[in-house]
Amino acid sequence: MAAMERSSTGTALKLSDDLDPLKRWIDLEHLSEGCESVGSMIVRSSQVRKVLTTIARLAPYKSTVLIQGESGTGKELVARALHSLSTRAAGPFINCTCSALADSHAESQLFGHAKSAHEDNAGCFRQAHGGTLFLDEIAELPLGLQRRLLEVIERREVVPVGSTESHHVDIRLITSTNRDLKAMVDAGQFDEDLYQRLNAAAIVVPPLRERREAVPGLIAHFVQHYSQQFGKEIAEIDRIAVDTLTGYSWPGNVRELAHTIESAVLLTDGTRLRDSDLPTHLSNPAARVPVDALSGAFDVGDVDPQSGESTEGLQSYSLAVAIHRASRKALMRALEAAGGNCYRAATLLGVSRYTVYRMLNRYGLAETRGYRNGKGISPNGKVG
């Protein structure tokens, strides 16, 4: 694994010799290093790689798959990947969003409607014959239709509304939800037999806040995508903008990130994406993930704060130690370039001055170095 550094938000960013921590502008190609494109999925995090492994294992089979995850995490992309890697890839992929089904017409939209001898509405199941039917937001399907759905799944036959003729359907059924179906079953809001049938094989897509190392690659992907779409030639992004984007909690997950980048690309001029092009709410401290909450996965353990070396020898040397050392080195270089001024050093690093103060304390430098913050160092020797 390539060496990484921690941003002010605790997010892992790729560290390379030509990606100088003191450079304000970052080339999009550097942000996308370490990522791979699998269909429409941009893969960098270990969590998504596990999802891909599960997809590869399940794709060849006809079994029903339930995809679980928050809104905007990319559940449809997972469903499409299952289809494209299956023996049904040449067949249709029909996406039916259950929340969009009209209550009075939901049954005919799913199973078809024999309107007359010369006119027939096939419905989603028959449209997906020979391919894959993806029922998105399955938890929103009316309770009265859930038993009917179970019968169709088990019999592989549909009887259109207004008809007595049954039609065989050869489909691979994939469903998704952002709700806890088991809790809904316990509350009597979802059919238990249908839940057991749908949950034969499950894939959980983690939220973006739990796979934050993927954010830089997604930034690069969406900037390049929307630049091409809008006829722009954006090649670089402000390091402060990257720090802002990686520090945001993304309650709307990848979908929200995509919309944010789309807006920023529309607003920016020239070949660089600036922090000022981003929505102001992204910088709201309440919307950002605390550094301490993210640092657990990179716990340095017994590391000398002065040297950054492990106190247990090479055996305990890990990526965390490399991150610790690289962060400390970047801080020292920035302070040297800024003449010891913490505010200027923070600007060079693309972080807040409070992050610089925390780093000084973390690395044991605040008590031994006379770095200036414009207000001096507090009486206890701690900065900030």
C-alpha cells in the first residue's frame, strides 16, 4: 500500500514525492491514483473492494440479492454490476423504484395490465424477462402487494391485472433498501416470509463517511466527468477545497458529493477548482467529522512524538507510523517556510490554524518551540 498522509480532517490522502504537502494546487491525476474503475464504480477503499468480491461471487447465480445501505451510497450501481457480471448481461436490466409506484396502479405497473385484446401493459416483471429486475426501495412497497410479490417470486409466473392468463417470467430479482427490514417485520410493517425470501443473499454498501479514503478519488472522477459534460478543462483543485470536501460528513453520501462537484464545476472559471466554488455549508464545523473520530483507524500506538518512531521496534512499524512521521514532517516544513507563523503555516498546509495548534501539541512541539500565532502561547505551554 502506498504511503499516506493525514489531512486536517483525519482523512487519508495519497503522499508522493511530486505531491508536495506545501503545494496549494493538486493535479486531478494525483487524486485519482490508487483508484480503479469497475463499471461505473470508483474503487479505492477496502470496504468497497469487499463489496466487489461479494458481487463477483454472487453474480453467476440466479439467487435473489438484497442490497442494503443509506440513500446515495450507490446501491443501483451494485445492482448493475451484479447484472453485468452475470450470464444475463445481454438481457434487460429493469429498474423499478417502489416508492414511485402509484398506489392505485402499483399492481399493474409491476405485473402488467391486460387493457384490451389489442393493447397490453407488460409490467416490470415481463419487461425484465431474460434479464434482471431491480426493485429499489423495496420497503416502500405497499403491504398488500408484498404477499402477491412473494407468490410471483416463488411461482415465476405473473397474471396481469384484468386477465386470467399467466405468463412465465425468467428473471434475476435484486432488491434494495435504506431501511431496517427486520425491524419492519417485527413492527408488522413488512411481510416476514417475503423478507426471508429476499434476504437469501445480502450486500451491505457502507456510507461514504466510513470509507473516507475514497473521497479524493471520487472528487477527481466527478470533476473530470462534469468538466467534460460542461465543456470545461479543469485540471487542478485547491488543496483547501480537498480538505473541505474530505472533512464533510456527507449525509447524502456519494450522490450528494456528485451534486456538490457538479455545482462547483459550473461555478468555477479557468482550469482550477477553488474552495470558494464550494457551498459554504460544507465548512460548518457541525457538519464536519471530528479528527478524533477518524483517527482510531490510524492509531499510532506507542510512538515517540518527537521522532515519530515506534517505541516497540520495527515489528510494530505500520502505516500509522508512516502517516505520523509524514504529517510531522509536513508541519515542520510549513512552519519553516512560514517563519514560525502558525497562521501562515496553516494556509500553506490548507488547514485551519486550530489544526496546526493541535498538531503542535500532538507532536510535543508546543512546549519547546516558540511558534507564533499572533496571540502568543498560553501559560500552560499549550497552543490554542
